[in-house]
Amino acid sequence: MKPPRHYQSRTLYSVALVLLGATIAWAQPESRVPSEVIAQVAAQGSALVLVGLKVPWQMESSLSEAQVRHQREAIAAIQKDLLAEIEGKSFKIMRRYHSIPGIALEVGADVLPELARSPNVTNVLLDRPAVVEEKQSPASEKVPQQLFKTAASKGTVLVLAGLKTPWQREDHLSGELIDVQRKAILSAQSYVLAELNGTQFNVLRLYRTIPGIALRVGVDALRVLENSPAVTNVLPDRPAVRTR
């Protein structure tokens, strides 16, 4: 096997509406491989991608030890099945995830049709190169400069991250499409958590019905969110208020 050479609105609802596409078209297998992945492969010969895998998944913190072990075994089995499907094609394994249903690959053009039609694949996103600390200003459209300043002075900051997945209000969808939409949201959340691995962060809320995730993050995690292909924007969040 020869490897190739080398995601401001006030609410997450408005973020999601901007991202809204034709839900029926989005559900088709062809959309598993977005045009930006195809374009990068055409221009550079290969692309770094994050591949979401079709396996039931829950946050490990909500599972027993036996359930965690069973979930990880299921993820490993699906990874193995996918790799068998693309055997002999141009790809390189970048990261095998143990706790989320995904795998990071570098792929050539001959792999893309396999990913598009594989029953084991839920979606494909462009990955960012594993480059540490490129010289860049923290100011950006995606992550406001004030969040970097707050994180630098206080150590962490509460944020809401909007996720790049097509979305409609659930009262506009059938039961089947609601299920598909929720799975896509979960897949995008899992990607972001994988990208944040090794940085300072805590998950505060995983939203089921809107494409977003609430986090407490440090400066290093903000930089990851800034570069993530799965994040649309990042907004400051407020602490949860306890009611008696």
C-alpha cells in the first residue's frame, strides 16, 4: 500500500440556519464526501480527512467499564472493516480513535468513491494538519479575540461552539430525518472532541437537537477550535444558573 504525499450569530439556532441546506440531498450517500475534500485531492493529490464511522456511541463518562470496553471494541471493529474496504488504495492511517467512532486518514483520489458508498461511513470532513503553533494572530472571525484574552488571563473561558452540519427545526422534519440529523450532530461533536484531545478543555453540554457544544476551554483548545473544519464559530457562554 503506497501512501500519498501529503467548523457572528447570537444563538446557535441562527448559526444552524445559515448552514441549512437541502436536507434530503444532504442525506444522500454522495454528500458524505464534500466538494472541498474532492477539490483538495484534485489539486494536491491527497487530503487529510476525518472519517465518521457508523457505530452507536455515547460519552464514556456515562457508561460502565464493561460498556466502555464494548463500545471501544465496536469502534475498532468498524475501523478494521473500513480499512479492509480500502485495502490496496492510496491511503495512510494518521490516527485511530479508541473512544469515538472515527479514524483520521490521508487519502488519494481512488479512496473517495469507497468512502462515499461505504455502509460503515457516516461522513467525511477535511482534517487540519498536525502542526503545532503556527505563527498567527488570535484575532479571527471564528473565535473573537476577547475569548483568547479571557482565557489567557483567567486560564479558561466558557464557550458555545457552532458545528458544521446541515440543520432544520425538528418540527419541520419526519421522525426518520430527526434521527439522521441527531446522528450527524453527534458525529460532528465527536470530531471536535477528538481534535481537542491533549488540550485543556471540559465538556459542559452536548446538544442533541442543535449543532453545537458547550465547553470550558483554555487558549490551546481555542486555537484548535479556530482551525477546526467542523466548527463554524465560537461564542462566549454564561455559567449555568442553578434554580431551587
